[in-house]
Amino acid sequence: MKTLLLLTRSYPFDDGEEFLASELRHASGFDRVAVCPCGLNRSSVPTRELPEGVRCVRLSKQPLGKSCYLRFLFRPYVQAELWRLLLAGRFRPDRIHEMLFFLKKAEETAGGLKKAVFPAPGEHIVIYSYWLYDTAAAGALLADSLRARGTAVRLISRAHGFDIHASRAKTGYLPMRRFLFKRMDRIYPCSDDGTSVLKREAGQNCAGKIRRAYLGTEDCGRGMPGRNPFHLVTCSYLLPVKRLDRLVEALMQADFPVMWTHIGSGPLERELRRMAAKLPPQVTAEFTGAVKNRDVLNYYRTHPVSAFVNVSASEGLPVSVMEAFSFGIPAVATDVGGTHEIVADGRNGFLIPRDFSAGQLLAVFRRLRNMKAEDYGALCAGARMTWNGKFNAADNYGRFYKEISTWN
């Protein structure tokens, strides 16, 4: 019997990890599939239905006191991590605290998993962490426990953005990377850019474990791309990294009619609404608030959209662009992370520099609005073609599950 144990942050509870719904519809090759949300709190509630045959296992975790920090310091892999930080000149109190807190969360999660997972004789288990972070470390601790009892285990993890780039962390440090690289059987970054970063970090001994595996989105048919009216759409959780204020600055200078719709909510929504209220009369702004993923897709299917816009300061490989492309909607996006792997400048949209000016962004919008109909049609066709060739969920997840369910 083969079992897949998927470790998430909260899915199918609360918000976030929206794209797992699509992936799990294509999960195959396993006799049993269980999802374990590892970061729930007392107020967490189920918000998504799991596909037929997939069950949710809610963990019962025992909180560890801060006295566990001292115990961690005597573990060989923790001492090795401290020594590496010291030799690299990166030893700082805030990083040590981050590492110990990381281990505390991993230990608490692993304790809950050990109480929930009871393999049958001869059962093979694939532990799959959706993030290369504390859930992956918890998976490694669970794998050690199961192997000690004679269970065959394979340990894998995806990696996306924050769990690849240490520069995005508050302390400039991602804890226990050597530990994770050594324990993992496979690591699947979602972009070529992330794959290169992780291979360099992992070193020669572990680089062979790292293989790029694109995410994907479903085929919901073609949308209604068009430029009458000229309609820009953004879709994201409203955080500083998304830099929607920079988009508003560009639209402040627009001397032609523009509709802008933002799909999603977040901590900066009130501030962005305040800024948008000052836009010139030829620019209209709409904020939809929080919207379920299926409603986002329905919006693209039923509303004419001229372009999808992503001006983030950093990205892994944006699934939001994949979704827009599947409807034939071209994109304007910053050239960060793996974005250039999906947006090909002049073929399915336009790339702008990470540190673009308001004038540069507005010039791209003007170009998009004024280009010949056949050229705009070619962008739309290129968007749909890129999605179908590289980011089709049925293809990408089919390959992924065939690989991880094949026991070597």
C-alpha cells in the first residue's frame, strides 16, 4: 500500500495555499492521500472541500516550553548549524532565536504527526511538505521515527519563494538548510530560478536531489480579452511586497481612460483605497475584496480584461499570471524571480524592470492600449499558448504525481 501524507500550512482550513485545490484533483498513484494542516490555531475553520478520496487529518499538538531551546542546543545537527554560522560570520542573536523557534515549531508538529500516523505492515509512505520550511523539518523528524520502526518512507518538498530566498527573510537567514538538504529525497522548486538558487546552496552532494516542477492551473476555457474599455486587473493579497502603491502612482499620470480592478484583500487595502480615491476622473478603480479562487476564474471568463498586472518586488513563479494566461489575457509584470519563465517580453506580455518608474509603467500601458489589433491578438494567443505548453495543470501535476508515486 502506498500513502501520500501532504503537509500544508493551513489548507483546507482558513485562507491561503489556494492552488492546492487544483493540484489535489490530479493526485494519483497512491492508495491513500491524507492532508495534514500543520499551522492551525483554535479559531481555524474548514473553508475548502477536499476532492473525493482525500481525507484531512487535524493534528493534536502539545506546545513545548522555551526550556526545549536548551535541549536543542545539544543536538549534533544544531551544533553543526551554529558552527557554520560562526565560520561564515553570520552568527547573530536574532538568527539563533529564529533557528530555535523554527525547531520548536517543527518539533511540535512532528509530535502531532507521530500521534496521527500509524502505518500498516508493508505500507510505503511519501511525506510531502508543500513548503521547504518548518513543515519540511517536521516531515524529516517524522520520517526518522517511521524508519526506526521499519516503515519505508520517502521525503519530498516543494519550494516556492520565501522558502528559497534568504534575502526575503527578516533576519536574512533561513534556518537549518543543511539539515533539510541532507534529509530530503527530492526537492521540487517551482521555477528554474529557484532551482538554480537551491542547487548553489545545497552544494555538489545534494544538488542532484533538486528538480524543477512547475505548478499549473486548470483549463477553464478562453476568456474575453479586449481593450474597450482598457481594463487592467491585479490579483493578490495586499502586502507591501506587491507594491500596488506603485501602480497607483503610474495611474495618477494616465491621460487616457483606464479601468483598474483589484481582486483580493489584505492589510494595505484601506490605504490603497484611500490612494485610489485621488485618481484622476479618467481612471476608475474597483476593489472586490476577498474572493474565492473559483470566483477569480469566473471573473476572467466573464469580464473583458486588457491585461493582468503584477508589479511585485519579488516572486517565485506567479500562479496568478498562469491563471490569466489560461484565459488568453496578456501580462505586464516585473522581471523578478522566475517571472521571466512565463512572461516573454513582446510575445505574451511585457516585462518591466524591478525598479521601474511610474513613467515606464505608464508607457507600457499606453503601448498596449494603442497597438494594432492583430498585434494585441498575437499577445493574447501567445499567453494562451504559453499556459498550454508549460503551465497546464493536467500535464504538470500528472507528471509530478507519476514521479513521486513511483517507488525507487
